[in-house]
Amino acid sequence: MAMPKNSAKRNEILRCAYRLFTESGYTKVFLRDIASEAGISKSLLQHYFPKKNDVIQSILEETLSISFEYVENLIPAEGELFLSLSVYTRLFWESVSKDKKWDRFNINVISHRELLESWIDIIYRWLRSMKDSHLEQIKERDLKIALTFSITGGMELYLYRDELQVEVISICEQITTSFMEILNCQNDEIQATLKKTHEMLTSKNIDAFTVFCEDKIQWLNSP
């Protein structure tokens, strides 16, 4: 019989892993390090997460699902594909850029191809789940291409934003613009989406988003 999984222990593992990934970097952290930090054996850790990638995948899945929940509370229930991505991108990356630990963790993600691909796939599944008439006209392959191209390029800019002196808002707007251009949106529609995003979001929204996520992420609040 398989050993039951304890949610409190699972959250403790994720919290310890997050701290190690943030302090040391993804490539320098191994399962034995996470197990030691959590005060458990490596074999018990692998009962919860067989591979290191499974740990960071769980952190991503849970964090992004909460991010999406906040966006869905701001935007009408029927969903707006382009506005949702634009608002999510602004909220998430402006919030990340203001928190050194969260910034270091996400730089780990976007600096490694397999982790960035996982992140893009999570966003892709979220967008595909929306009830937006645009999706009826967009092939799954085209949606994935547009998302991969726009986010990969945007994240490259994010990594070098200080060196290139690029504002986070500009990077987020470039992601939305590239995404919509690849999907053959007209310039007036792109500008309308960016304008609506700007009107919806203020520094107060960014702060509220950060608090919302911190309160909802269970492993972040584990004792």
C-alpha cells in the first residue's frame, strides 16, 4: 500500500525548495539539499516529488493558478483572451520585479529552457480554457507559437532589463503586442488592449495582487 501524502509536509518541502532555489540557484540545488533543509530523508522527499523538476513544477502550477484567479476576478466571467494575458503579464512581472526573492526565483525559471517551457504551457492551458470567441478562430498550434515567441522574447528582455534600461511595463506591453501581431490582430485592437490594461491597473492593483497571492499560496505560509 502506498504511503499517504501529508499536505503540511508537502508544503514544508515546497517552502524549503523555494528558499534554496532563491538563495543558491536551480542548478546548484539537489534533492538531497531539499531533503536536508526540510529535515527528512531523500527517499521520503521522493515519495512526494520523484525529481527536482517536479518540485519547481508544483511551485509554478500553484503560484500561476492563483495569479490567474486574481485576473479572472478583474475581467468579466466570459473571459477576454488578449486582455487577460495583458493584465496577467503586467500584474505578475511588476509584482515580481518589486520583490527581490520572488525576482531571483523567477529568473531561475526563465533562465532554463525546460522550466520556461513548463511556465508557457501552464499559461497556454489557462488561455485555452477561456470562453472567448477569438479562440474559435485560432488554431491550437498558432496560439502556442504566438505565446512561445512573445514570452520567450519578453523574458530575454527581462533578464537584461537593467543593462538595456528597459522598463518592466514596456516589456509586458511588448509581450502582448507580439502575441497579438502573430495572431493577426489589427493595430487598433492591440492599442485598445494596451490602453484598457493601463486603465485597469494602478500601483494599488499591483500591491493587492501581491498580497492576494501571498495569502493564497499555502506552501509560502507553512510554519
